[in-house]
Amino acid sequence: MTTESSTTTDRKKTMRMPSVAIVGAGMSGICMAITLLEAGVTDVTVYEKADDVGGTWRDNTYPGLSCDVPSRFYQFTFAKKPDWTHLFSPGAEIQAYFTGVADRYGLRERIRFGTEITQATFDDPRWRIRTSAGKEQTVDFLISATGILREPRYPKINGLTDFAGAVMHSARWDHSVDMVGKRVAVIGTGSTGVQIVCGLAKSVGRLELFQRSAQWILPVPNLAHTAIDGPIHRLLPLMNQLGYDGNRHVFEELAKGLVRPGWRRSFVQQVCRANLRTVRDPELRRKLTPDYQPMCRRLVVSAGFYRAMQRDNVDLVDLAIDHVEKRGIVTVDGRLHELDAIVLATGFDAHAFMRPMNLTGRNGLSIDTLWAAGPKAHLTVGLPGFPNFFMLIGPHSPVGNYALTAIAETQADHILGWVQRWRDGVIDTVAPTPEATERFNAEMREAMPNTVWATGCTSWYLGKDGLPELWPWTPDRHRDRLRAKPDFDDYDVRLA
């Protein structure tokens, strides 16, 4: 064990240059790469299995796509865009923003597109990474920036492959399929399903939304910015900053309602319940009424969903699906719903993180062994037994209705601190201790009952033990915790 103050002068005489591999060129990978480069760490390689940057915004192109966090907050503090078109900008505009940031900072020359990392092994004191093509490279630091909404989750429905029409997951949208005037089924009622319903309702002939459980809807209108907003924000950078800070303040106030009871939680819940009362048909309103508290799941933000559901060409089906046949979906009552296309808005494996990459740490410890009981991390970024390995948007990150760009910046700055300690000769390898990791997870378990996520509902927030895996405190506490000087007693720090 060592401390920063115990570092010898001799070790600091020559600053070392670490080699860093980042897995993923989505939002968080872009953030991490720029953070390192701006700090003078230049030996940075980003591995991306696709052919472009952007991650989820590259992969998702479905009708009605937008972010459920205001664009003036869902952006990097070091690359604010003055001319967002809407409060919640469409997906294509957000993807263009991230590609523009990558180009502005010259990241493409450091990204190996079409390259998937399948194996990473800690070969003390470095990481040996292997691609799907069999090529290997060793680096000093390995950083996972693979995100959480990456691996599509396909439902297990008997006969789905027998359907004669088009079948597509929301994250693999087939734009060659013309749905105008067609009979379309949407399976899934999360944010994606709601957005697709709003995006398709006016153009399809008939739309059936297959609902397993209802969602609470927060009716925030997606206002368009005026033509003068962009020039004003470009000429007055202070306006850009105020826009970011104002939205962050609103979301951090909302987060207080998520993690503890009080007027904020009550206010949002009352707004959601009032919105539900705008559904005129009592039977449809009954079907759309969830059996849990608002905010227990990630809030769905939409001002147009209930209007879309009350259109003459839109139906809600709350009966379970028995099977699919050539002509369409058959529900448990035996009714055949004849269709031309089926859209799977069934979400993602939110617990995969860097997997299916096979990760092996010190003394042969595998990620599957460490996570046998479910993903666990220290301070959302580190894993015991995996030295010089870090994650962005890792387990327990505060991802509930908050800007992941802000979370990624906080985590990237924290990771940079360890890279700089390596560069200064303070450390050679570092990983959180098992004791510190368990202590941190115990703190979270103790705090979780106060959160709205523990009030009784199923969601992708829950782990194998049935408990939410989110950060159970406010995002500003996450920011303060990761910015604080680390306690070296919580880490296995080694020098060569």
C-alpha cells in the first residue's frame, strides 16, 4: 500500500506516457477519449465494432426517436451546441452532434472501426486485448465505454420466425419497409414503444400496441426553438451556459424526488395521474393505468402518447401473446391479429455492460465469476481484481432520468486522475479492494429502501436479487464522491 505523498522524487523525474484502449465509440467513449487527449495523454486507441461513432444514437433510427432529456443538458460541457432545434431534439440531430464532436477533436484517426474486442486479459502489469480477427495488443489501461442500452433484447415468442411480414427490433430499424397504410404491431410500452407509436400513428393504416404492463407518462411538450435561438446562443456563450445549468438544476431537483420521499415526488406523481385523466374512454384509461407508483420505473416523457392512443386507427391490446403465425399475432383468447409488420420495442440487456467481451483479471479471475450474483462495481467505475480497468456508465451509475453525458464527464475525470497518477509514477496498477467494493455496495443497499425504485414494480433497473442497481443518492453526490481525493486504503495499489 502506498499514498500519493509517499511517492519518491526520483520516480517523478520522468513522466511516463501510458497507452490506453477504450472499447466503444459511443457517447461515453468519445467523452473519455477527449478527456485524455486534452490532458496530454496521446497514446489513445478507441475500438469500435461498428463503422461510425455514436453508439445508441447511431443504432437507433426509428420513427419518433428523440432524447427524453433536454438537449441543452444532454451535451458535453466542453462542446456546447448553440442551435438545437427542439427541447428534446430528434435522434438524427443528436447523432450529428456526436459525430461533429468526434470530428472536431480529431478522434477518427484514433478509432479502429469494424474492430470488436472479444478478449481482454490482465497480464501483469498490462492488459492484453484480442480482436475478433485474432489481432492482439497490450496497453497500460483498459476502459470500457460500451454503454448500457446496447445489446437488443428479443422476446421469446413462439412462431415469431413464421411471420410472413417484416419483423424488426427498434434498434435495428429496416427503412426499406414501407409502413404507410399498413397494419403494424408494436410490442413494448417503454420510452421506445411510446415514441414509435407517436411516430407511426398518423401514417399507418392500423396500429396495435401490445402492452404487458402500463407506463406512467409525464406530459412535457417538445417545443421547437425559434430561428433566433441559435444565433443568440452562438453570440452569447453565457446563454449556452445558463441553458445547461438551468436544465441541470431542474433534473437534479427531480432526482431528489427519485431518491427520497417529499413534495418533488408527490408533484411529479400528481402530474402523471392528471395526464392519465385526459384519456376519455374509461376502459382505455383503465388499461393504461399502471399498478405501481409513478417514477418507480424510468418515467416516459411524452405529450402526445395519450392522444395517439385515442386515434381511431390505434388499438391497445393488453392480452398476452400466445404465438405468432404466418398472418400475424395470436393472443391468449385465440384471436388472430392480422398484420403486415411487427416492431419489437422490447429494450436491451441493461446488465450486459462490456459483455460478451471475455474479461479476465488478476490471478485468472473472470468477469463472469466476479459477477455471478449480478454486476457490482466500486463507485460505478472500478472492479476488484481488475487492475487498471475502468468503466463509464458502469453498474450503479445514476442513469434514472438524468443526462448520461454529465455522468460520463464525471467518470471520465475520475478515471483521468488514476491515469495521471500512473503517469507521475505514483502507481503502476490500481484496483478497488474487495472490502471497499462490498462496503460501497452495502451503503447502497442500506439507502435503496428510501428510493422510489424500491416501491414495488418490475423494471430493467432490477438485478438478480430483485433490488434496484441504480445509484440511490442524488447525481450531485455522485459528482462529489468521484471528484474527492481517493482514500488509498480502499485500493490495491502496486508499484513495479
